[in-house]
Amino acid sequence: MASAVFNNLLAPSDSNTDFQNSHQDMRKCSSVSFIDATNNPENLLTPLRKSISSLFCQNDSATKNTARMQYGSGDQNFKSRLQQYFIENHKSSLRIQLFNFVIKVLSCVLYCVRVVHDTTGEDTTDVRLANTRINYDALFWVETNDLLWTIQTVVAAISIAETVLIFYTGSILRLLMNIHFLLELQTSAPLIASIFVPELRRLYVPIFLNCWLALGILENMLHDLHRVSQVSHSALFRQTIGLFSTLVCIIFTGTCGMEHLQRAGSRHFGLFNSFYFIIVTFSRVGYGDFYPDFWVSQLFVVILIVAVLPVLTIRVFFLWKTWLEWEKSGMDYTKGFGKGQTHVVFTITHLEADFIEDFLTEFYAHPKHAGILIVLLSPSKLNNRMKLLLQIPLWAHRVLYIRGSALKDEDLERTLMAKAKACFILNARHVNKKNESDEQTILRSWAVKDFAPHVPQFVQVFCPETKLHIEHAEIIICEDEFKYSLLANNCICPGISTYITLLMHTSRLVEVQISASKRTKRHQIYPI
């Protein structure tokens, strides 16, 4: 009976034929449909057909009671496709952000060129002391030529178009609440408006504020570069670049703002004079040879100093925290030693100073291992004994500690596991739960095998049954198996366990000075 039912299931039937037809229709269909099959008598032939045909597309007669769920990108508009290409794709996003960063920097350079060629008022190097009249028109109107205005307008149009493409999500109100977009409007919209109103071409636009937009783009570029590039960039590197870039933006903003505001005062500053004044002010020297004499420029200096203090404090605080975490986690092998040096990776879960010292002593006892470096990979923190051990001159230039796990490819990349001569996967001596320790050893061994299959492994386990799971290792040392074997052989040959133990450990004998003992042995008294 059972065989007959099994043969009927395997035999070609109408339900199987309909399933094949529905499967072919599914390939032609770009959506998943849920069909109401209650009014279709053909679906009552078999329960199998009803359950399967309800998942795929059928003929046009069954499309009346159909609820479709569309998948794919067929209904996306042009803007959605551009956002998907320029934002979701990491490589293309990095390219477009690099282009946008260049545009922002170019706009700042063009602003400096405009300031240098500005002929409004007296020469910028002239310092007028007698005239105390305030020229407010110089704050709103500047001189520029048509070529420079054209280049600035083209750059502004490209910049604001990219900003709208990136930040517009369908809501204009949400777009207007974005600080990045508001700053973009302030620096680019007046230039675009001057195309239709020629009188606005002489209107002053604070284009130098684009440096802050470039700073945000640079930080996003560093994150995308970390995801795309094969070379890992640490958080400390990104924090350092961010702090340096913030300091550059603060100095550039103060220089350009001071130069423009002093146009209305009696003392006209050039770009270099403004830069000199900002550096002297931030360094808290204050020579007094240059100082603002206009209340707006004085207020600008006060606001700049008040704003700089919290910004730099926060940056330095996060950099300090990142430095502490980086110091705890060790360093990368590529940054610790030369690329041409030979190294082995030693991974262990729990760090014991005595165990590590015994391993280092036995490893470097062989003369051929003198030029090999050891990369110590462990998720545990260094205690005081381990810090003192690694600071000993004998091991300081031979051992590099990296805090991480062998289960993570990022940490294995930090140790250059693919270029290592060997990998030692060991366990600490004093472990209470040996089964759990062996399980972690199996996972670490398989992770190393998956990351670098050509690197030979030397694995230490506790239980004999663990050896079945890591047969790919070059050498496997089972502690229980070795211990019981020594005890069994010690019953046959007493003292063999001590003999083998002494042979396996390196000992350095102290040379006896025979000549000195011969001269002084007559003066020695031994108690009997």
C-alpha cells in the first residue's frame, strides 16, 4: 500500500504538469501573487495543486481576485535610481563624495582668489588710523570679474544639485530642516539667483563656509573608504584626521571672516594679516600689532573663541578615549614590525604569564627561531604580570600583543595570518571547564583554516575526542592522552615520565669553574 502511494507520487500527473507550467509562468512574472482559488474549479483537483498554484501566476481568468506584491526596481523613478547608485553602492558613493569634496574645496579656493583680486577700497596692506568712518556697504557688496563669477556659479549649481539629490526624501520641510542643506543654500543660492538678477552679482556670499561642508564629506569618505578599501583604517586614524581637519576649518573660517569684516573698519586686513591675527589669538600670545577696531569684527572674534572651545574639547576628548582603547587593544602587525620579517601567530583565550614565558623560552631555545617574531593574539586584557613580561628586553622586540579574536577576519588580517609561518592555538593550564575550552579551540582552528588554509596549525586540546574535529591541523597535542600515556609507560618503566619531561624542557646548565674550586677546596669545611 505504501509503495503504491509512493509510486503515485512519483508518477507524472496533471498536478505535476500544472506545477511545471506554473513554474514557467513564475519565471515570466515579476511579482508574487496571492490567488483566491475558491471560484476556480480546476484548483480542486488535488490539494497539492491548490497549495502550489496559489503561490504563482496563472492565466488571465484568475487575475480578477488577485492581490499582487511587486518586487524589484521596475517602479523606481530616475531620482531613486540615482540615489541607489550614488548612495547605496559603496564604491560609487565614494567617488561621488570625492567629487563633491573637490567641488567644496574648489569653491573655497575661488573665494580666496576673489579676495586677492578685490579692488574695493584701499590696498589691503594699508593700515589707516586717522579715518574712523564705518563703511557698511563694504560688508554687502564686493568687486568681481565675469570669468570668476561664471566659474563660481557653475560650481555652486553643481554643488546644490548634488545636495538636493542626496538629502531630498520627498518632504521639502524635512529638507529645509537639514543643516547641511541650509548651509548649502547660504553659499550657493545667491550665486544661482544672480544669473537672473545681474545686480546681485556684486553681492557678497560667504562661500568660505563650504569648508565645513567639506569636513562632513571628508568624514563620510573615511567611513566609506574603510568599508571599500582592502587596507583597514583604524578609528584612531579617522579621529586624528577629523581633529586636524576641524582645526583647519576653524582657522580658515576665522581668517576669511576677519578679512571681510575689517573691510568696513578703519584697519583693512589682508588674508595673510587675518591668518596671522587668528594664529596669534588662538595661541594666546596677543602681540597687539593687529587688532579689530570694528564692533562687528570684535563680536566675531568673541563668538569664534567661544565656539572653538567646546568643539575642540569634544574632539580631543573622543581622540583621547580612542587612544586609550587603541592602546589596550595593541597594534597591527603591519605597523609594529617590518614587512619582510618572518612571524608566527600565537593565539590563546586566557593569558597566563607563566605559561606564556614557558612557551617563549622553549620557542626561542632553538637557534633557527631567533629571527622569528611572535604575534600574540588574545581577547583578554594584559594584566600587570603580562605587561612586565612583555617589557623584558629579551621579549620586548620579539613579541607583539594584539587584542582580538581569532574568530574575526578583521583581527586575523591585523596579524597577517595569511603570511604567517605557523599558527599556535593553545589553551591555558588552569582551566576548569575543559570541554568548553576545547569547543573554543575547534572554532578558532576552523576560523584560521577558513581564513588561511595553507598556514600549518599546531593545536593543543584537552580531550581525545576533540582531535576528530581538527584533523586538518599539522600537529595536535592532546593533554589527557599524553598524560595517561606517560602514566601507563611509567608503570612499565619507572621514572620514564620524569625522563621524558626533562627531555621536553630546555635547561641551561651553569658552568662550574673547576680551576677556582681546586684552589679553594682545601679551605672548605663540610659538616658530616
